Amino acid sequence: MKACPQCKLKYPSDKTTCFVDGAALAEIQDPRIGTTVAGRYQIEDVVGEGGMATVYRAKHRVSDRHVAIKIMNATLAKNSVIQERFRREAKAAQKIAHPNIIEILEQGETGDGSLYLVMELLEGETLADVVDAGKVPVDRALRILIQVARALARAHDLEVIHRDLKPENIFLAHLPESEELVKLLDFGIARSMQDVRLTGSGEVFGTPQYMAPERITSTEAGPAADLYALGIMAFEMLTGRLSFQANDVASWFIKHMKEAPPSMRQFEPALPETLDDLVLELLAKDPSDRPVDAHKVHNDLVAIAETLGVHLPVEADDDAVSSHLPVTSERSAVDRWTRRLEVFELMLMRAYPSNRPADLVQMLSQVKAKLAELSEVGAAGSEVQLQLEAVEARGREGRQRLGHAVHALGVDASRAREDAKTADSTITAQTAEVSRFAEDYLAAHQKAVYWEGRSGFMMPYLQLAAAYRAIADLVDAWLEAKKALDAATRTAESKRAEVSDLEFQIQSLRSALATKEESIEKEVAEGNRQLHDLGERADTIETELLELATKFCSPLRTRPELGSLFTKLENVAA
């Protein structure tokens, strides 16, 4: 791919000069810039590069919406396991459909076999950028953490674990006339709680600094691993340092598994004790000692924020950032070539008021014919695009509706889990109490037996009576403790049954979502196939138009009376 250094018009690699200004074309450093993905996304520039993929800024050819396109590096695209993980990023994020999780619009495969994701394009910075600049004020940190907890709650309710939560994967979007909106990124190694196919024996994926102990020793880590990573991030934001310090991966692993985390107040004494306690709970070595779920973490963070008088982040609407509905582009391909054709006709009239060369007249006729064809292809593409977006809107609406239902059930399930956990703690305490009374009873009984053997004396009778009274009191206390234990057991059983029932309802919604997604995927795939074919045809026509335009302009470039028209041609946006 080449481009004109002056007007920036893109050309195929076999072209040498720009028909607009006659400038020599230069090779574009990234060959994907200027190309079209999925027949409708024109790549404009590189946004960022990573070890697995490159992210591009692109523009929809039918609408004027800008998107981000993440394309897997060619060398990695040949690895079937990595391919599957890449595809799962799209499916995981798509089905979650939450305003605090980056929106994946579609996924597919480029002509050269590279996988791609089309995502909403965001303006802002990562949390890593913020943390690198120093400590984050408590009020801002709480607003960020609350939004991350919201995203995790929805993801976990839909059985998706992120598994690589870190500041680099937390994006702080800057929205016009809106407060900072957190977006959770990169579900590249996320997986369903029920899907272990892509986790090989002995493989460890993630970032050592933020990895929960159970992730180091097992591939079966659950949602609690994300909560641990959230605790590490909270510690880092609020203190300006990580909870543990190490120089290599092995040392990080040992710290996570063996070393007790320090208190944040050790470094920042002014931090609220409640916030410090929550972070320490998140960093518990045993997953069962952490909060029961992300809903509980969210509620605790909100309670802390309210106590401190912190302005809470508004719960963003599902469509607050992204909108799929196209708007007519003022600079569509048809529009650009229509404007160029008008200039071409003026050039011919001014250069040859009469006796116009037959070859130039023929070229103009060919341009008109190609333009008509391009217009037909564009109209067909617009129609397919509208149909596709109607399908995508249906899918999005379904995800959101089911997501809200899952959220409501998830909140109830969270309360039930917390109640069950409290009941289990009560059971543990009451069991210990019952055991203590039993031990005390045995001691009292032994004392009574002792004094029964000395019943011939007055004093022993008094001692024996006291021993019997002690036994009676202990029996009463034991019975009360046993009643409390039985009540706690019944409560725990009831709450566990409630959790089980709610989780069954949530699973039913998940199944409904999966069925709907399968149907939507088929319709979207067909629409994308049609758009791809139409896009390729449009690219071919534009290449032919460029060829004709170059031939038409070449003999006219030396004519001074056409200078202003060539300038006008330059003003037609590429």
C-alpha cells in the first residue's frame, strides 16, 4: 500500500504517482493502513502495539463511526490455541454486555488469515498511566474500584473470569460532558468457569505481580482470583507501591503464596481503616476468606465511599458510550468520486472548449459508469449494513435484558452467600462452644463421682450437691448452645438452598443467552459475508477509478489554466 505525501490519498503498491497532485507515492510503513477489513472498516492509523496484536483506528465505510480494530500478529495466528483464546476474548466480552467492559462489535478473519476484533474506540488513558504518575487520591480510587467491581460482578455472574486483571487492562475513558468511565479491557485469557479446554497442564497465564496464590498452584482458579488482583490494584493505587516487592517471577510467586500482606495504613496512615480492612480481606491467601463475590466488594466500596462523602460514579447506561446506528458520511467513496468527476468535467471543458479528445471523453464515460456501479454496490452495502445492525441491535438488547436479570439475581445470590458465610461462622463458633460445655460437663461429672465416694461425711454431701448443681447448669448451657448450633445449621442450610436456587435461575438465563447468541452469530456471519463481498467489489472499482483518473489527469497536468482545478481536486477529501 502507498500514499500520497501531500493529499494522503491511498494507492495500490503498483502505482507511482498521485493523479491529484502528481506527487511521487511513498510506501506506507504498516501495509494494513489504507486497507479494508470485513468489507466495511477502513484502517486509518496505528493506535497501539503489543506482543500478540496491533490495534488500529478505523472508520466504517457506510457510517462515519470510528472503531478500534485489534489484529493478531501473523506469527501467532498460526497457533490454534492462541487463536481460540483470541476468539474467546470477543465472545466473553460480547456476552457480558456491560457499560464498564469494552464493547466488542464483531470478530473475524482477514484475507491473510489473521484474526481480528472490532471494538469501540475510546479516548483516555489506562490505569497504569495514572499509577505510574503516583498515588491516586482516595475519592478517585474509590470511584475507579467501584466501577471495576461492577464489571467483575456482571462477568462472574455470567461465568467469565478475567484472569489478568491489572492496571494496564483498566481503561479510563474520557467522555464529553461526563465523568471518568472505567472500561475493563482484554479478555484474551478470560475463560468460562466451566471451560478448561485451553488451560494446559503446568501452564500459568497472567501477570505475576497481580496473580492470586491459587492461580500459581492450580488451573482451576475461580472468581476469587480476580478479587485478589483487585486488592493488589487497590493497594497500588492508594499507596503508590505494590503490596509485595520482588525481582523475579519465582519470588513473586513465593510472596503471593507465603507472605502476609502489609497494611496500607503502614504506608498511608490517613487511609480509612474500613478500606484497609477490605483490601486485606481481598488479599487473603485462602479464596474462601475473601469476600463472597464481586457484588459484596462493590457494596462494601460504596458503603466506604458514602461514609467518606465521596461522590459515587453514576451507573452508566448500557448504551452510554457506543452506538451502532450509522449516520450518512459526507465523504463516502461515492461522494468523493462524484466530486472528482465534477472537477474532471470542468477540466475537460476548460482545456478543450471544443474538439475534445476522444480518449479523454471515453475515460470520463468510463469513470461515470464505474461511479454508477460503485453507487449500486454502496447502496447494496448500506442495505445489508442496516439489516446487520438491526440483528446486532437485537442481540445487544437481548444481552442487556438478560444481563439485567442476571444482575438482579446475582445481587440476591450475593446476599444469600454472605448470610450463609455468616451462618457458617456461627456454626464454627457454636460448635466450639458446645465442645467446651461437653468438656466442662465431663470435669463436673468426675468431680461428682469423687464426692459420691465420700458420702459418709457432711462436707462431702455439700460438695456433692454443688457438683450436681454445676452439672445441671452445664446441661442447661449445653442445651442452649446446642439450640443455637441447630438454628445456625438450619439457617446455613436454608441460605445454601437459596443460593442453589438462585444459581439455578441464573444458569437458566445463561442458557437462554447462549441460545440467543448462537442464533445471532449465524445471522451476523451471513451479513458480514455479504458486506465482505461487497467491500471487495467496491475496492476493485475504486482501484479501477484510480487507474482511470491517473490516465485522465496525466496529459492535463502541464496545462497552466487547470492549476486552480487541480487545487480544487486536492481539497476533495481522500
